[in-house]
Amino acid sequence: MISMTVLVARFKEYPLVVWYFFIAVFINKAGSLVMPFLSRFLLQNCDFSLMLIGWIFFYLGLGSVLGTLSSGKLIDKFGAYKIILISLLSSSFFLVLLSFIRTFELFCLFIFLFSFFADMLRPAIFSILKDYTTVENRIKSFTLIRVASNLGLIIGPLISSYIIINNSYEGVFGSYRLVFFLDALTCLIASLIIGYFIHERKFQYQLKEDIINKFNIKMAPLKDKVFLLNNIVACISGILFFQFFSVFPLYFSKQTFGGTMPVEYFFSLMALLVAVFELVFVNFYLKLKYFNTLVIGLGLAFFVLGYLSLTLLSGYLGVFIYVLCIGLGAMHTFPFSANIVIERSHLHQEGVFMAFFQISYGFSQMISGKLNTIIVEYWGFTFNWGITIILGIIGLMLNHMVYLAIRKEKKELTNRLDKYF
């Protein structure tokens, strides 16, 4: 058992400003009520076809890609603090607008704008934490923010499912519209917390960009073949993961058991698994010094097993195994794919490498949202699961190529060092 003194000491490791960010992120993510039911909302309330829903998720992913690409330059120009507030306030505004829109073209436009601004938040928060923390507790602070995000994602789907099931709200605050409004409200509250309790730090001296660029290789990420191959593996992992939010809710609602338990409960279950066990798994593998690619391979295998369970098993058993495997797959792939990026990043270009890496997940959202809904529209869910399984196996093969390439690099480096010593 951890004593109270030890527990208090651990809390004191983090500056007060980090806890303000923790609260803001937790409230923002606890209010993530729209995304868990978006595909079902578009199908049932907007009467959009699967083809149109696929396009909407495509623009959602496109906004994520362009928002992530733009965030770096905007953070450098205006500062991370201002970008955080712009991201939260813009997200709130577009969520309110989306609650009133029922035409396909306008929905595509505003879901793109919402995603563009919303996906600036994470890079900005991780960037600003460097200004408020020491080198010693920086990684711990990043971890704390990630925990806040996962804890919030447990609550959000439960709230949205409760509101939608208790469908007694009429008029302006119809059940779905109320969910949009509450999501927008949490974005607004998070922005008020940051704006009121946290003050932007001003630095008197900063390195000029031309000085930093002398030590950088232009477009270095695009010249690193291992990095690019790892990004493809990450994109495949994302395609397997994001179907949990786009295709799986549609599949679940069409099953005979779909009416007895809201699909949002499974979103909360997955988030709970990640929140409780992700750091445990990460620390376990790091302590044993497992290769990043080995752990990523395990994650891809879990994803494949999850889609096999939907293919071979029926009823709640297949669904529960699927949700468990999706959670395990996310815990094994995402942190260790990012770890490969961190290890290969050049000095003063960590942000550039991470931005290029994050774009792979934006592309996976675009691909999974559009391609998989097309497959379901024409050939059904079972065929889609089969294609997804094949894609997972391809991901495993490419991940093994990443491992071989890294091992080759290390061997060449060892041979060069042996020549000098």
C-alpha cells in the first residue's frame, strides 16, 4: 500500500499549472459526447447513406491532417497558449453549428472546420507544458495529461448514451442536439479554466529560427525510410482502430442485441481499459527492454484477433472480445510507434517529426471513414472485417521490415565503431 505521505509527495511533483491543464483536459474529454454516436446520428437522424457518412468521416480526417500540419507554424507564430484558447473556443462554436445542420454539404464543411481547430489542441498543450515544467518532470506531466484524456473519455460516452436513451428532450434541446450543446459547453468551460487560472509565459530571449535551421536537415522526416515505414504501420494501426468509432457502431445497431445495450458503453469500457492498463503495459515492456517493433507487432495481432472475433463469433461474446482486443491493440501500438519517432527525431526537430507522425493517424481516419463504409455499403460487414484482417496482416509484415531495418542500422553502426576501437 502507498502511504499518504508518498501519495502527497507524488502529487507535489507536478506544478500547480499542470493540474489546471489536467482539469481542463479532463472536462474537455469528459464532454466528448458527439464522436461516439456520430455515425449512428448521421444514419438515423440525418438519413444519410453509408456512402455519404463515409465522406463526412473523410472530411473529419482531412481536417485532422491539415489542423495538425498547421498547428506547428501557428504555435510558432502566435504561441501555444493562444492556439489552445482558439482551438477550444472554435470547437465550441462549430459544435453548436453542427447541431442545427442536416444538409450533407454544410455538414462536411463544418465537420472539417471543427476537426481542423480541435486537433490543434493536443500539439499545443504538449508544446506549452515545456514552458511550465522542468526537464525532470516533463515526461511525468505529459503522462498526467494523457491520463486526464483517458479518464474523460470514460465518462463522455456514458453521458451521451444516457441522454439519447432517455429521449424526453424536445424542441431546441432535442436529445441529440443537447449532446452537441453539452460538448460545446465543456470546450467553453475548459477554455475559461485555462484563460482564468493560467497566464501565458513570455520569454525575453528566444533562439532565432535561422540559427536553429543551421542545425537542421530540411525535410529530415521524409528522408528517413525507417521513419516513413513506421508511419505506414501507424496508419494501418489507425485504420484498424478508428473503425471502432465509425463502422462498429453501425454494425452494432444492426444486430438483434443492439437495442438492449447502448454501444457507447463499449466506448467507455475501451477507454477504461486504456486508462487503467496503458501505463502498466508501457512500464512493463520498457523495464524488460523489449523492442518497440515487437510490442507493436503484438498490438497488430490483437487488432486482427478482434476482427476475427466479429467474423467468427456472434452475440455479445464476439463484441466483448473485439472491444478488449481493440483496447489492447491501442495500448501496444500507439505509444511504441511514437517511441520509435522520438528515438529517431533530430535535435530541434522533435516537433516536425511528431507532426509528420501524427498526420498518419489523420490519414487513417480519412481512409477508414470512407473506404470501409464503401465496403460495407456494397459487400457487407463480414467482407469488411475480412479486408481489415488482411490489412492487419500486411501491417505485421511491414512492422517486421521496420525491425529488420533498425537492426541493420545498429549492425552497421557497430561495424563502424569497431573500425575505430
